[in-house]
Amino acid sequence: MSEESVAILILWALVFAYSILGSIDFGTGFWGMVYAEHKTMAGKLANRYLSPTWEVTNTLLVFVVVAFIGFFPKAAYTLATVMFVPVTLILFLVAIRSTFMVFSYSLAGYERLLRIVSGITGLLIPALLITVLPVTEGAFVSTQGGKEVLLYSKLFSSPALYAYMLFGLTSELFLSALFLADFAREQGSEETYRVYRRNAIFIGPFTLVTAVVALVSTGPETRWLLQNLAGEIPWFALSLGLFVLGYASLWWNNRAHGSLGWPRIAVLAIIGQYAFASYAYGKAHLPYIVHPDLTVKTAFTTEATFYSLLILYAVGIAILLPGFIFFWNLFLKDRSFIRDGKE
Amino acid sequence: MNTVTLSRAFFGTSLAFHIIFATLGIGLSLMIFISEMLYHWRKDTDYAVMAKRWTKAFAILLGVAIPTGTIVGVQLALLWPGFTKIVGQVISVPFQIEIFAFFLEALFMSIYVYAADRLTPFLRLLSLFFVMLGATASAVLITSANTWMNTPAGFSMKQDGSIYDVNPWEAFFNPSFFTGSFHVVITAYLAGAGTIAAVAGWKLLKRNEKTAQEIAYHKKGLVLGLVVTLVTGLLMGMSGHASAVNLYDHTPEKLAAAEGLFETQSYAPLAIGGFVDANTHEVRYGIEIPWALSILAAFKPSAVVQGLNDFPIETWPPFYTHTFFNLMVFAGTLMIAISGLGLAYWYFIHRKRGKQFPKWLLWATVALGPLGFIGIETGWIFSCSGRQPWTIYQFQTTAQAATKADFVGPLFFLFIVLYVFLGALTVIVLRVFFRRHPLTADLATDGGKRS
Ligand code: HDD
Ligand code: HEM
Ligand code: HEM
């Protein structure tokens, strides 16, 4: 594999990891708002997950940015110029969201405010984040007087933008509902599980529809992408298969819990579904990072930097992995909270 | 204002806001670690209470440090895309390691804050140690990038701006890396310790309203704050001096601007205070100490110090850097003096003769808090503005680095509103929190060590 391929693969893995964790994070914020006063543990469970984890998820976001700059600095140049406004707005929302998250944890009595803030920002941030996809497809960028600009009026009047946003939102809600269903089961709260299972069942099919609409509605500029996507049919078939498997598993009889569904299987299958689909999308997107000017080759960093980053990744992950495992066991496997809740 | 100026103002404002919280995060993590150690060593539960209460403040401040850090991190790319292009090719290593440091701090901070009751004492101390390590490492790493901008190394550049011959580690360990990061870390500890001393001094000013137990607690906090302020203050002087020598060796025009020195000369004087007159090219209303600059920069009075006239006028840093440099040194000198005096009073007069701290001395310790931050802010403005017109010294000008995007102005305004709002909110949250959790309650349960 060439150096660029390794770099883009690592970047893809990071983006993928963030899109899953970020979806769960933002979606959980939304569910926390919706179920604030719910009779089950649904709202509490959502907050319970968010409190210790948002910081790690946020660091992953910065990781994606830094990795992008390190591997493809020239693409970072273009995207930073073109996406200046949307990304700055994302930063604004992220700042408000994180601050409220911490402050309301420290000040009991303001949970309602937190839930509203994290619920609303939980919808807005992903909707803004996903606009980067149609932009990299090349449909909304033009070069005027030697500088690249985003064509705002074209972007906002394009149905593709809204289809992408809907795709982002439905995915976020689907993934987080599934995750919370599994988390509820893990924590032993069957009625909370049922709440999230129902949501996941309802939203699941919409993710497929919006994904297809988003891809086909962008316009003539992205015909190159559609042609490439057609070459990746096997991957998409695999992805669809995993969706069917995961979706179906929500109805399988589960004797141990005396109810329907195997949420752990569903979560893993759906993550697999997204992995294959986004891999295929990424593959079809190549060699372009931003169509049509920037390819992985022209945007690539220097060789020496590439290799030192590679070594750093190996060393850094080896050092941090035990910390992550400790963290995971401490917070996600711990059931003391359901016990406390029932007291 | 044009886009370049707007970008500079925007970025400078974001950073100035971020470092208040980031620096407190670094300084407080050290103080928390020390007080946990003191608790285990002395078995004095007051120190456990301190660690607990400071951690609460720390967690609240981190709630602003992390999102504002995210802002500056991404804005580095957004506002300076030209710079980012070179950063990505040459100096991405420290940024990357910094991510790992953030993970370290984030993981163990969550563990320490949200699961403290489930940890053994050893694991608590270990988590704290990692938090401190992560925070300090963040400072070292970001400073590596900044020192590289001041003294770039580890690459070559062609006429057309393309980069070759890259050595990332040489860039990382650039000529001012050690002096710069040492100074930054020490001054972060200094500012943190100064803040602790300031809060304790403030509480002791209102001693009439307090119980004997509370007064004893605040005194321990005061002494601990003063000791760390003095120790780090002395180290700060040494490291600051090393930074100045480094300027003499590598970026002489920055030193010349800091001192308002125009003529290259031996036996160069040190100019304190005053301002640089742009017309007459001399320092007005300042105090000149003969020979001092030559001695400071090169250890001998006959050393030649280059003046600004040796450099093309387009590459002169702005003259106001003289004032920022003076303010930083002034803050540092005062902090050493106050903490030294406070400790001397405590040891010779309070302990030996049982006299209370006088009001003026307590007010002086209160000043340690703001002084630390004056030092931090003016120091950074000096360092970044003193590099002008360069973003990467002698390789890239600020205008080449800046974004060409539209709407920089309106978004800058939006963020000013955000920072004012977040700053005010932080103060309110801290006050409400500590009013709801009074010290007496924590002292009664010994900070949860006994209940
Ligand atoms: C509490 C804060 C504080 C205090 C009291 C001091 N400094 Fe400082 N100084 C900093 C905080 C700081 C800083 C914020 O950490 C800077 C900004 C950039 C950097 O590398 O460190 C800095 C930069 C900085 C530089 C510029 C380095 C560069 O641009 O390459 C010099 C020459 C000094 N300092 C020297 C001193 C001296 C001689 C001091 C007093 C005796 C002093 N500083 C006190
Ligand atoms: C002297 C200056 C600075 C110091 C001492 C400093 C230190 C810190 C500290 C202690 C944190 C909290 C770490 C955590 O718990 O995650 C932080 C956060 C952060 N800082 Fe700064 N910082 C400085 C300047 C900068 C600059 C210039 C940038 C970017 C170019 C930056 C980028 C960040 C980012 C991205 C975060 C958030 C990380 C996260 O999401 O966890 N910082 N900084
Ligand atoms: C943390 C405290 C810092 C503060 C308060 C600060 C302040 C400033 C200010 C005021 C400017 C505008 C300069 C001018 O207009 O004269 C500036 C520029 C800049 N700073 Fe810093 N800075 C800090 C740290 C850093 C660090 C750690 C980095 C890099 C890693 C950095 C990178 C830059 C860049 C890229 C610019 C824009 C280009 C330039 O003006 O040279 N700064 N900063």
C-alpha cells in the first residue's frame, strides 16, 4: 500500500470512530432532553452516559482535525478556507454544549437547562458537521479571483444539503437509540430498554432512505462520485445485509431477559453496516479529498512527518489503551447507578 | 480592519481567553497533587479538604478550558490556513502528542471526578498524577509549536514555498524549545500557586466572620500557596533570563524592540518603563540602567547588543512590545517580593511572636492572583506580537498565513459575546457552588475522609 493510502485509511478510521461516538454522544443529548421527565430511567440513563464520556469524545474530534492537518495539510488549507463559517459555528455550539455539561453537573438543580442545551446543540452540531460531505464532493466550491469560496446560495437552495442533514440526524438518533437500548439492558433496566428499542425500530429505515436521497440529489457535479459508487456495489450489499441482520435481531426472542431483541448484536451489526458503507463511500471518493483539485497525492504531507506520525500512533495507542479499558470498566460496566436509582 | 488584522485580533482574543483556564488547569493540578501528598504524609485532613475543594474548582474550570482549547485548536487552521499548511508538513508531531496528553488528562480527570468514591487512595493519587502530567505535557507540547514559530528548524523551503528536507524531531527540539517550555510550565505553576495564595489571603481578610477551624485551614492554604509561589517564582526568574538570552542568540530584533534599543552597542543599558517614541527612536520616561542589558544578555558588559537599526524597517516588531515585556518582568519581580515577604513574616513574626498577618500583607497576597495572570497574558502577547511581521520567523509573514475567508468580522463579534458570557457564567457557577458547599461542612466530614 502506498503511503497516501495508509494515511487516508487511518484518517478514515478516525472519522468513522468519531462519527459513531459523536452520533451516540449528540443523540444521547437529544434523548436526554426528550425523556427528561419520563417515568422510566430513559432520561437518567442518557445523562449517566454523557457525564463522563463527552470529554473523551470531544478530544477525538480534535484528534480528527489534527490528523487531517498532519496527513493532508494542503487539503486542510482548502477546507479551512471554504468551511470557515460552518466550522466556526460548530465551535460556537460545541463550546456552549460542553460548558453547560460541566456546569450543570456541578450545580444540582439546573439539569433541565442542561438537557435543553445538550438536546438542541445535539441536533444542530451534527447537521452542520455533515455539510462537509457535499462540499468535498465538489458541488459547492468555486474559485474566484484566486481564492476558493463556498457558494452559500447554491448550498442552501440545494435539496442535497437537507438530505445530508436528514441523513446525519436520523443516523445519529438511530445509533444512539440502539446504543442506549444496549446500555439499558447492560444496566438491567428492561423498561428503559423497551423505550429505546421502539425508537430504534422506528428510525432505522429512514437512515437508508435519506442516505440514498442524499447521494442522488446532489446534482451534475457529483456524477463522478455516483459512477464510482456503482463500482462498490458488493460493499453496499454487505452493508445492507448487516442492517437487515441488526434490525431483525431486535425481534429475536431473548429468553434470558424474557423479552424480544438482542441489542448487543444489533449495535455491532449496525456499526458494521456503517463501517462498510462509509468505507465504500470513501473508496468511491478517492483519489479526491476535495473534488476536483485536491487528491490524496497532491495534498499529502512530507514523508518524514508521515512516518513520525505513524510511530506516534503506535506508541500513543499502546500507552493509552490500558487507560481506556480501565475507564470503560469503571463507567459502562458499573451498575451501581441503577441500584442507586431504585433505592 | 482588513481580514489579516481581524484574524490577528480574533485569534489573540481566543487564546487570551483559553490560557486563563488552561493555565489554572495546570497550576491547580499541581496544587491538588501536592495537597493530596501532604495529606498522606502529614495525615492532616485539612489537606484532604483542600484537594477536594480545589478539584471541584478545577473541574468547573476545565469545563471552559477544553471547549476553548477546541476553539483555538481548530481556529489555528481556520484563521491561519497558510500556516497550517506548513505546520502539517513540519511540526505536526507536538500537536499529535498533545492529543494523547489530552486523552490522558481527560480520562483520568473523569475517573477522579466522577468515580472518586470508588477508588482506593493509591488509585486516586495515581489518577491525579496523570492529570497533572497530562496538563503539564499539554503546555510543553503547545509551546514546542510556538517556539518553533520563533526559531524555526528542521526543514528547508524553496522559492515557491514548497517544503523539503523535513526532520520533525529537529523541528520539535528547536533552539528555543527547552528555554521556552520550561518558562511556560514554571509560570503556569506560578500563576496557579499565586491564585491559591490569593484566595486564602482574601478569606483571611474576613477572619472576623470565620471559626478558628476555618482560619487554621486558610492559613495552611496561604502558606502552601506562598511557598510554591516563591519556589516557582525563583525558577521563573532563572527561566525568564534564559529566554532573554535565547532572544539575544536567535531573534535579536525581538530583544531590541523589547528594550527599545536602536543603536547597536556594547555596554548596552536596560530600559525599564517608559515608552518607545516612534519619531525620535528613543525610550521616553523610562529608567536606564547602564550596562545591564549587555550583562543580562551575554554575561559581560562589553558584549555587543544589536539594535533595531541593524534590521530592515519592515521587519521591526511593534514598539508596544516594550511595554508588554516590562509588565511581565514587573509582575514576576513583584510576585517574588510578595511571596518572600509573606513567608518571612509568617516564619519570623507570626510563628515566633504570634502576631497576625496585617491587612496590607493579606491584600498583597491577594494581588498575587491577578499578577500571575498579568504575567501570563503580557508574556504571550509579547512573544506573539514581538514575532511580527513573521508568523514563522523569516519564513512566512502573518499576511501570508492569514485566511482569505469572508465573515471573519461578524464571527469575531459573536465570539466576543461568547467569551464574555462564558467568563461571567464561570464566576457565577464558582460562587454558587462554593456557597452551596461551605467549607465548614467539608471540614466537619474531613472532606469525606470521615463521615
Ligand atoms: C506569570 C507569568 C510570567 C512571569 C512572571 C514572567 N514571564 Fe516571561 N513569559 C511568560 C510568563 C511570565 C509566558 C506566558 O510563559 C511566555 C510567553 C511565551 C513564552 O514562551 O512564555 C513568556 C515569555 C518570555 C520571553 C519571550 C520568549 C520568546 O518570545 O521567545 C522572555 C524573554 C521572558 N519571558 C523573560 C522573562 C523574564 C526576564 C521575567 C522576569 C523575571 C519573566 N519573563 C517573567
Ligand atoms: C500556553 C498556551 C497553552 C496552554 C498552557 C494550554 C494548555 C491546555 C490545557 C491544560 C488544556 C486542557 C486539557 C484537557 O484536559 O483536555 C487545553 C485544552 C486544549 N488546548 Fe490548550 N493550551 C495552550 C494553548 C493552546 C493553543 C495555542 C492551542 C491550539 C493551537 C491549544 C489547543 C487546545 C485544545 C485543542 C484543547 C482541548 C483538548 C480536548 O478536547 O480535550 N491550546 N490546553
Ligand atoms: C496562549 C497564549 C497566547 C496568546 C495570548 C497569544 C496571543 C497572540 C496575539 C495577540 C497574536 C496577534 C499578534 C499581533 O497581532 O501582533 C497572536 C498571533 C499568533 N499566535 Fe499567538 N498567542 C498565544 C500562544 C500561541 C501559541 C502557543 C501558538 C502556536 C502554537 C500561537 C500561534 C499564533 C499564530 C499562528 C498567530 C498568528 C500569526 C501571527 O500573528 O504571527 N500563539 N497570538
